[in-house]
Amino acid sequence: MTTDMAEAGTERDFGIVLVLSGGNALGAFEAGVYETLHEHGLEPDWIVGASIGAINGALIVGSAPDRRIATLRKFWRPSMLALMGIDTSRMPSVFENSRRTTAVAWTAAAGRSGIFGPLLSSLMPWTDDKPAIFETNQLGAELARLIDFDRLNTGPCRFNATAVDLETGNDVVFDNQRERIEPDHVRASAALPVAFPAVEVGGRWMVDGGLSANLPLDPVLSHPPARPTLCIAVDLLPLCQPLPTTLGEAATRMQDLIFAAQSRRTIARWQEAYAGRDDIQMSLVRVAYTEQDNEVAGKALDFSAPTIEARWAAGHTAGMHVVRRIKAGSLSIGTIGLNVV
């Protein structure tokens, strides 16, 4: 399959939509899922993202197909140890937990270069002084450096980033088929209050799309493609996890439940809406980041290189399960209705 044909999906008899959820540093898992699809020529025709999912989606759509993995790696900066073949997952669990907890604390204080600044950096005079803990102007600069926005806006892959209007509370979908997407559209999708400041787009102040729907399925399921379609929805926050034993674990579990329950209700709502319809052919596969035994409280702030590589590898493995099912013909693509498989 040639690069251009793979990008446009012209050699498949079904379309692929990739839906990417929010989850901050957990988003490396999404990069791993995409890498597997990329390796097997399963390039998406449409990507919809919220928060870090919008960032990953823009990095993919705004890069030439043969540069997409390299672009994702430049953004995520995975562990050089892992790239050299050294397995950091075999470190003693006590040491690993300590390392990850320290990484969370360091990010909370120092920020993460290329995404957000140090603690209270939004109060500095060179920002727009909107109420927030961190500034994200550097994210806009990083996106402009890594992404070809002409390609993102005129290429064959459709791209949506979701956000919420801070004043009205209305859902907003930025769509490269209706408007030109710029770095601030993507930055707005990831502007989670009160950590990150709202972003002005078109005279409206926007915040994180994950506040309304962390797994942004509505843009796809409200206007499904005409051709048979496989929708691969990558969900970063697990619905089921062991009972928490500390206050930190309890706080993390609360966040998981809030966002994962959104996904469950959204899927159930669309299954009910599609029941009995014979005018759409959609198969939905939810790929969830469930193997989180090594994650710690504040996991969404752990950008340390070994953790990023571990999440990327977990996503790659999860993506392979989907690829195998596609090749085995077990996903019922083309069946009438909405099939959650």
C-alpha cells in the first residue's frame, strides 16, 4: 500500500475514524495505539480529539504519513533507555512508585516544557493573566513548530477538536472542513480549568472539551459517514479499578469515574438511538487504558520518560488486539446499525 493511498484509505472497503480522549500525560497510550495502526497501513480518514487527544490528533493529521511517528515522539520524548532496549518495567515496584510520585511532584512544581509552564506561571506579565495555575502559551509555540497546519487543514484526513464555551457552557467542535484550524484551537481543547487558562478563539473563551465529553464520540455518531465505518475510540481513564487505599488514590479514582462514566453513558445513549436504524453501518471498538497497576496518584502529571514509554508500549499492545481482529474479520464492519464490539 502506497503512502498516499494508505493516508486516504482508498484501498479499504471501510472507513476508519479514530476518537481520542483526554487524560494529559496518559495520552502517550494513544500514540502507541496509533503507531500500531500506522504500521499496518490503517490510517484514519477522520480523527476527533478532546484535550490531549486533540493534541495527538493534530500531530498526526498535520504531519506527512512517513513523519507521523517521529512527530509524536518529538512531542512525547520517550525514554532513551527504552529505545536502547533496556526494560524499565522490571525495576522494583517500590522504586518505581517512588520514581513516578517524584515525577508527578516535579511536574506540579516545574511544569512540562513544551506544554505548560511552572507553578503559578500564568501570573507572569508575559501571559494573558487569565486565572489559572500554569500558562500554556508555550504549547501553542510547540504545536506551531511540530505541525504543518496547511497539511492539517487541506489534507485528506478530517480533523475535529472539541471544546466548551466557558461563558455559555455550549459544546464546540472545531472542524477543518468548516474552518481553518490553528494552534489556539488545539490549545483551547486542552485548556482544563483551573490548571490551564481559557483560550480565546473567534471572540469566545474556550476550555477543555473533556469537561463535557472526555471521549468525544458525538461528532462522529451524530453524523456518521455514508460508507461502512470502523470507529476506534481510545479511552484513557478506566471505569473499573481496585478499591483505593489512600487519599491520593481516592482522588484519582474519583477523576477516573467522572470521565469514564461519561463514556459509558455516551455509548449507551447512541446504542439506543441507533436501535432499529438501517441507514448506517458503524462498528465501534473502545480501546481502554486499563492496565494501570503501576500508575500513582496524580498520574496525569507524570511526564517522566520511562513512564511515557511504558504507556506508549501499552497502547501499542492494545492496538495490536484491534489489528488482529480486523485481519480476522471479527469486527462485523458493514453490519447495519451501531455495533459495539
